[in-house]
Amino acid sequence: MDIRPFEIDIPQDLLDDLDYRLARTRWPDELPGVGWSRGVPAGYLRELAEYWRTRYDWRVHEAAINEHPQFTTVIDGQNVHFLHVRSPEPDAVPLLLLHGWPGAFSDFLDVIGPLSDPRARGAHPSVAFHLVIPSLPGFGFSTPLAGPGMGTARMAAVFAELMERLEYERYGVHGYDTGALVAPELGKAAPDRVVGVHVNALLTFPAGVEGEMDGLSDAERERWTRMLNFNDGYLQCNSKRPQTVAYGLHDSPSGQLAWIVEKFKELTAPEDGLPEDAVDRDRILTDVSLYWLTGTAASAAQVYYEETTANAWPDGDWGEGTDGGADGGADGGADGGADGGAVGAADGGWEPERGTVPTGVLVSAQDVTIRPWAERDHDVVRWTELGRGGHFLAMEEPDLLVDDLRAFYASVR
């Protein structure tokens, strides 16, 4: 039950080692004229790595994070690191904020002030939140990973215990990406305590039942096609060989940088922009630095392995059920791909369990969330289409996320 104060203090020798390794990166050749189509361009990455080495100042960002109260505790054998920012408003709603991969607790730094102290920013105090912002098990300072089996349901049980230790009887939860899988699991684990579940970057899948493609709108069919055609190489590596991939990422900061910045390029808006067009470059490098300095390339990827081996989600081969498959998604629109994906998911034994806690879904321009499938799996009471923003909404469009969180919890509290 012990909750201990925590402060980040990265040893200087780790920062010196990072400088040394970046300066001595062995850079590969690349084909001319291919741009981003085959991965991160060498010229872009070399410049970004040099910026990381010579201009980015970890100590500045470490100090900024340390301005917020941080703690650690051990739950079910797992060390858990978290920020705990209490609102000055006594009636504030306790809210758990859950990040995804390749994100970190630091994703939410821009929303801490507006959510916890709205009065200081000209908003009504009734929309205030007490914030609990953990590092997911295996990520950041929630290490080492306690062992195999730390999937999203077990993570949810860990966070249910964390909120109980903090003496929050009723609370909300928000998550994106992996956090958007953990958040509904928390609602299932503690439905008497969770007042509402709010998510963005929610993944939805066909369940393999007859007629589930019939009512999809053109926009939903386009989202499913985009999902079928998405380059899921990182997912396949993380879910099937997380330890093998980690040797390169753990040994080369430039490799870790490329692995993460590619996701910022692909998942932020505008789609044809650079990652720093959507998210401040220093914020991206703070995220990458957390993975590098904590050595969590392997442990953070393990949740993918846990989920795919447990059939908690389809294994990514959504088009293998029929000849419709991914080719159908690419060439014939969503019909062939979706039908193939539905059969593939059904053959894989994936059976969604519907949540009962009121759920709010926020959909950015880059999300592939499909409403009928979300409503099949969750008690959706609020649906917001932004039409802009991307995967990392708390960093890309923090004001939009804050507004929707306030509106959703005002309706369900």
C-alpha cells in the first residue's frame, strides 16, 4: 500500500552515453527519390538526431515534468509510476489519463493545467478534474515489467487498485491507442466506480457476423480501407518478436528515434506534413528520450504480444479470411477487405465483450474508428467527429481534447 514520492533524475553518464552514441551513428545508404515511402529518410533523421544531440536539453524538460507531483507504488508485483495533480476545486472529478504506444505520460503535459485548474484559465470551476497520469506497465518509469501476462485487462486491474489506494470512490478514465483499450477494460473491472470512459484513437474491428458491413457509411468504408492498407510492420514486430527487435532499439538511439518518429509522421495531421508540423519537436524528443533513457523498447512492446496471443484483438491479418482480404480493401474498396477481415477475425476466435459504462468517443481526422462497431462493443453516449487532428491528440489539439472531456463528464457525472 506504500505510495512513495518520486522525482526524475537521470544520471549524467546516461546523457553522456547518449551524446556519444548519436555522434557515432553508423548511417545506412538509401535509394534516391523514395522520400518517406520506404521509411524515415536518412537526411531527415540525421538532422533530427543532430538536433537531439546538440540542441535538445533533457534537463530543461526533466525539470518541467518534475514541477508536477509524482509517485510510485507497487501493485500486483508491478512498479507503477504516476503523476497525481489535485485540483484546487474540492468537487473536481478524479480522472485517470492513459497514454498509448509510442507515447508516454508526458503526452498529457499540455492538458494538465486546463483540466485541473479551469478557474485560473477563465473556465467554470465545475469542469475541474483531479488528475492521475500513470506510465503504463513496462513504459517509462513503470519498470521493470513484472512478468508475462501484463495485457490490457491486467493493466486495468492495476489501475483500479491504484485509484482505490488514492481513495477515489468514483472516477473517470480517458485513454488513446493502448490506453483506449485499457480504459474500457477498467470500466468492465470496476463498473461501480468508473463514472465514464472517454477514448480517442479507438480501434474497432469486424466480429465476423452477417450483415455488419451493410450499414457502413462511405466515410466508414473509407476508414476500414485505410486500416487494411496501413503499414502495420511495427505492429507485427511488436506483437510477434518484441524481444528480438529491442536489441537494435536498445543499443542505438538513432534506431529508437527512427522507430518512433515514423509513427509521428504516419499518425499525425496533416498527413503530408512532417511530424514537427503537428507536435513540437522537443515534445517528440522528450517522448523518444523517455524510451531511450529508461531502456523500455522491449518492455513497452510486450503489450502487443499479450493482446494478440490472448486473442483480445485480431492479429493484424484482417484480410486473410477470404480472397477479399487486403487486396479487396485496396482495389475494390471496403467491401472485399471488410468481408475478408470479418471472416479472418471470426476464424481467429475474436469475440468482443460489450462494456456497460457510459462511453464517449472522440474521432480525429486520422482515426479509423467505425461507429457501428464501437457501439456494438461499448455503451456509447457521446460521439464527436473533429475533422482535424491526429493520433496524438493531447499534443496535437489539446484544447479540443479538453473541451470534449469537459462536455462528456459534465453529462455523465
